[in-house]
Amino acid sequence: MIRTQIQLPEKDYLALREAAHRAGRSLADCVREAVAQYLARPTPGDKVLSHAGRFAPQPAEELKDHDEWWAEAILEKREQ
């Protein structure tokens, strides 16, 4: 584990400290849980990519400009 420091607004710190105390947990444990939940959230790009491949491909000549741009964005994201 890596030790780090953060700064919180006093109001948030006091509320977090009280919540940790009520739960019988350390403040650090509550912060670690919050960070883990934050990192587990899907990003907006993940939602777009989840639809890729769900529909039949269209011939390139039938694509509208915005469809072509969307397809290119998905391909670029996959290459990263």
C-alpha cells in the first residue's frame, strides 16, 4: 500500500470522520472504499463502446457523416 495525503474541506472531513466512527471503521478505510467505488464506475466512453458490434454493419456508401465519425471514434478507442 502507498501512503498519501489529501486535503478535504473541514465540513467533509468532520462528516466522514463521524460516519467512520459510527460504522466502527477507520477514516482511511472509508476513503479507500470511496476511491474503489469511484474507479469502478463506467466512463462515458465505456457506454458507447458497449454498443459496438450490436447492429448489422452498413455499407460505407450508406453511412451519413455523423455515422462515419462515430465509427472512426470507436476504432480509435479500440486502438488505444
